Amino acid sequence: MVPNKVFFTKGVGVHKEYLMSFELALRDAGIAPFNLVTVSSIYPPGCKRISREEGLKIIKPGQILFVVMSRNATNEPNRLMASSVGCAIPADADQYGYLSEHHSFGENDQKAGDYAEDLAASMLASILGIEFNSDSAWDEREQLYKMGGKIVKTTNVTQSALGNKDGFWTTVLAAAVLVMPEDEK
């Protein structure tokens, strides 16, 4: 049972009830009608990235889906929050990569996304034997990783939002949805 495709999605929801704000974020992300099982952070070897639209056409409502998901919520007015999933894919298609989850307060899309992407790339670099200084800036490490030829691509999907001005619950989420070969039948 190894996923052969993955798609990334994100969403935001606002409601007076916490659970309903999460439901609305799932709807915004397009993954509300599924039974979601969160899994750890391995990007399967040879897994192909597809668009959200293509992925949503393959899966069926009620289906169990495996996801790497980051979520965050607040009912504090105007509080900035973010959820991000970072991704690092190795050049060798037979090698697994990494997905990372990051959720934070006070970070915009760019900062949270860079952090999640850096985290995934750092985890992959550590198993590939790429030496790096964890105190150096992400831009420097990103160039080091890619110039070494062992990491071919890093990316992220990030959703940020300000807490609702009236104190309603605001939920943000980002997810990598893993699609199984049998899902395509």
C-alpha cells in the first residue's frame, strides 16, 4: 500500500464554533467529504505530484484518505496564524523524500512556507549525507542542497489568515493528500 500520487491543498474556515470552523476549512480545501487519517512525513519513492483538481477527480466521497496535515486555529481577533506543509523530493526517484508540518502564530505565508520547506529539506539532507550548517539561512542551505544534486525539488503549500475580528473561530490548514493506485479504479 504505497501511494503513487500526491496533491497539495489548503483552506481557511470561520465560524462561531471551533469544530465548524475546521469543517469549513476542510471544505475550502476540497477534502471535507473524506475520512482523513493523518500520517507521518514520508514522500513515497516515485510518487508523482498532481494538481488538486486532478486529485479530487480520482477520489470518492466517504473514502479513507491518508494525509500529512498541518492545522491551526484561534478565536483571538486579528491574530496572524499559518499552517504549512513543506516538501523535499530527492533526485533519485527510488529514494523517499520528506513532507513536514509547521503551524505558527505571527508568521505570514512566506515565512511559514519557507520554514516548512527548510524543515523537509533538512530532514532529507540528513539521510542523504549532505552536510549543512543548521544555523545558516534557508536561502544558503537551499542552494547547497540543490547544487549537491541529491535534492531535486523543494516546495510548500501554506495557508495563513488573521483571526476573525469578531472573535469567531478561524482555522487554517494545509495538507498533502496521498493517492493510492487502487483509488484510480
